[in-house]
Amino acid sequence: MYLTSEKKKEFFKEHGGSETNTGSTEGQIALFTHRIAHLTEHLKNNRKDYNTQKALIALVGKRRSLLNYLIHKDIVRYREIIKKLGLRK
């Protein structure tokens, strides 16, 4: 499995503040970003995997929704997470 519980705890500890704060916006965005990167690599090798392609598009939409929420809630936190994860605006 590419995403173990230890890896998830690491994401939430680094971006969300603590391992148990799994609902933090920054932690969720970091987790989605990791999953998006993994699915993108999978689709480079398996071009006709349309179910994975659909899941990737859904994940990108969820991450965009969280980023939109964060930009309206706190612009400073939004800019920090964008810079930390290396996302395009």
C-alpha cells in the first residue's frame, strides 16, 4: 500500500499541527496532494485506466474546494500551504 497509517500521521503532524487533528484543512490538502501525485504517476503508465482518471478528477476538485475555503477563511494560511506543497495558483 502506498499510503500507510504512519504516512498519514506524518502528513497531519507536519501540516495539521498534530497526528490526531485529521480534520484540519491543511492536512487534508496535503493528503489529497500526495494521492493526486500517486494517481498521476499511475496514469502515466496506464493511459486507458478511466476509473482512476475519474477518481483523480474528483480528488482535484475536492482539493480545489478546500483551497477555496481556505483562501476565504485565512489568506495567510492559504499562501503558506501553497508555498509548502509547491502548488500552482
